[in-house]
Amino acid sequence: MSKFNLFLKHESSSGILLIVATSLALLLSNTSLASLYEAFLHLPVSIRIGSLHLDKSLYHWVNDGLMAIFFLLIGLEVKRETIQGRLSSIRQIALPSIAAIGGMAVPAAIYLAWNNQNPIAINGWAIPTATDIAFALGILSLLGNRVPTSLKIFLMALAIIDDLGAIVIIAIFYTTDLSILSIAMAGLSLIALIALNRFGITRKSAYFMLGTILWVSVLKSGVHATLAGVILALTIPLHGKNEKNEDISPAKALEHGLHVWVAFLILPLFAFVNAGVNIGDISLSQMTASVPMGIMFGLFVGKQLGVFGFSWIAIKMKWAVLPEGASWLQLYGVSVLTGIGFTMSLFIVSLAFEDDSLFHYTDKFAILIASLLSGSIGYIILRLCKNNGDD
């Protein structure tokens, strides 16, 4: 089995687990077990080492701690793809990059058009800019050879660039009051990590120890802690030598090892603690308010318009070419699938609106509705397509 097919298999299986975890969270939130579910989310978890202590609820440990590992994996993927993969040349990166820009800009503009009069709601402008690679690739896998491999690679590259965009957005726009001391500690940790890389150190344990210090420093600094995962990923060597002077790739080995944990534990657990919405408490009038409407239109309409529209312009202007063996309708079907925001959109919600109940959970429910619509309609379009490359 090729590395790409193995990756696709993991992402597809993760998509199924995400559905199960989401369904379970919704079930618990809308039955007599709702209080038990809430108690689980707010279970206090503390870590103390001398004078250092971290006291957070289980919900925050998942979002700030486990998701840092998810971002570590994203960082490793971005580094590998940029240096030697599908993003390593202008020809390869052109179409997914332009499509990703459209897929972030248009949804954000649509959301802002709905919410430009609300200074609190405006903070959620980035919610509909994300694409959930696990769900999107999971749906593509159900279609088998009806979708050419070139389109699957296009979607994966787009999602990786999309994630990179989300990292930049989080770093710039979703930070709180900064602690100079903690930032200084994070800076020293980064310098040490770079030194390990420059001196050819390939032991992953050395990077993990410094990475833990970096994570705690970033967590205390006011910058979101998940960014520590990305920073750590960029310092882990892609190539190196072991004690026997054999060629090894610490970054690839770590990426391969993390895939299983992220796909089968971290993302499903994240979905479980974030997708619990009491639907019975949400009225139709609440769902037609500006925030949920901005999210739904941003994800379902904005994503497909941005991705397909920018792709069409790039191809017609000869800046890029249509993926080999793919038709325009198939490209449009994949563009619709990018409206599956789910994991990253839910994550950005937790950053944009720290009070979960601020908009009566309509923001999270809007993500679920838009993702369901995008996945279902994208699947139907691609299912009806013939894989013959005709326009």
C-alpha cells in the first residue's frame, strides 16, 4: 500500500470516528444524561511540578493540550510537503494555493457581511474559513475510483494550505494579553530547538523535552498554546544520521507515529467535547440570527464559491491547470466538500467566543448543519459524475 493510500485510509477511518463521536455528544446533550456530559467536560485536571501548576478543565486540556499535538502533526505535514512533496514546486502548489486563498477570503467576507454591525460577532470571522481534511477525504474514499487521484491530491494539498492559513490567523488574531516573561522563555526554548537541529541531533526525546517547555511557555504567554506544536514541528529534522551513521528522517517517523493517535484518539475526543449542542434549546429565530447565518452561508456557499471561483480564474488565466483526468463538474464537487469545516471551525469557535453559551450554541450547530450540507451535496455531485475527464 502506498504512503498516500495509507494516509487516505487513516483520514477516512478518522472521519467515521468523528461522526460517531459527534453523534454521541449530541445524544448525551439532548437526553437526561446532559448533566453527566457537562460534568465530564468541566472535570478539573491539575498538574503541579514545584511552584509550576496548571489547573484546567478537561475541556480546556483537550483544546489547549491535545490539539497542540494535532497542530504538531499539521506542522510536520506542511514541512514535508513544502520541502519534498506536493507543495515543493510552483506547478504543484499553484492551483491548491489559489483555491485555498479563495476558500478563506470569500467565506470570511460573507461572514463579515452578516455581522459587520456586531463588534462581538465580528471576532468569529475566521470560523467558516476552515476545511476538515478527515471528513472531506473520508467522503472521497467512499466514491472510490469515481474521483481521480489528482483531485484527491488537490483536496489534500488545499486542506494543508488551509490549515497553514488557520495557523497564521490564530497566531495573529486570536491572542490575549501577552506575558513578556513567558514569551522570553518560549523564545529561549525555540533557540534551543533550532540549536538541536543545526547540530544534527536526531533524538526525538530531546525535542519533546524542549517542546514541552515551549508549550508551557506559550500557554502562559497569551498566545494560543497549539502554536507550540507547529513551532516544534518546524525544528524537527527531516533528514539526519543515527548512531550507526544510517540515513533517517525523525520528522517522517514522528509524523507516521502521530497519525494513528491523532486520527483515532485526539480528533474524535475533540469532536466529543466540542460538538455537544442541546438542539432542543435552539429556536428557529436563533438560527436565523447573524452569527449562525454567517457561518452557514460562509461554509456552504462561501467555500464552494471561493475554491471553485478562484480555481476557474487560475486555470482560465493559465496560472494553473485542471487536475489530470478531472472534469469541471468534479472540481466543483470537491469545492463543495471544502465547506465541511467541522474540526477546525469548532476549534476557532472556542478561540473566537470564549463563552460557549454566548450565542446559545447556534454557532456550533451552524457548523454542523453547513458541514452536513456540504458533505451530502458534494458527495451527490461527485457520485453522479463520470470519471472520464470530460468537461
